[in-house]
Amino acid sequence: MKFEEAKIQCAIIQYLQLRHIYAFSVPNERKASPQTMGRLISAGLRSGVSDLILWIGPLTIYMEVKTPTGKQSESQKQFQKRCEETGRIYVIVRSVDDVEKVLALNR
């Protein structure tokens, strides 16, 4: 994850923790040797999975964190499509303000 995206994601996590919203990250952007990557993929690592997953009661929200100018990769677009085709909530957020708006719409 790029530094600027990581900063935004950390601010979002702090915001969610203050509001007692259960969220966790999916660290799927790691650099590793081919052997380690092979083991991770065998264990379930999937390219394109959203950066954050939130549980709010029975609701699950998949959040992709981007900078104001950041673009999705092709695998991220495919993950979004899969989410939306199966009725799941997938959003791209670029700030804590974006997260606040998403939460207001889904409460």
C-alpha cells in the first residue's frame, strides 16, 4: 500500500474504532518471494479484495481506500463487480468524510 493510502486508511480505522465499529484490514498488497506468495495464495490470499471490511450488526461493507486521485486495479474492479452482483455493499473511500457518508446511508 502506498504511503498516502496507508495514512488515509489509518485515519479511517481510528475513526471507526472511536465509533466502536468492528473493522479489519486485508493485507493483500505485500511483497514476498515467489515461494511465500505461493503459500499465501494457497492459504486464501486473493488479489483485488477490498482494503477494509466492516461489520455493523448484520451488515457487511467492503471498503477500498484510495487517495483523491487513486484508481482501482483491474482485479479490484473485478472484486467490486463480484460484490455488487451478489448484493454486497462495496464502496471506494478517499477520506474519513467519505466513510461518514457511507455509514449515514447504511444505518
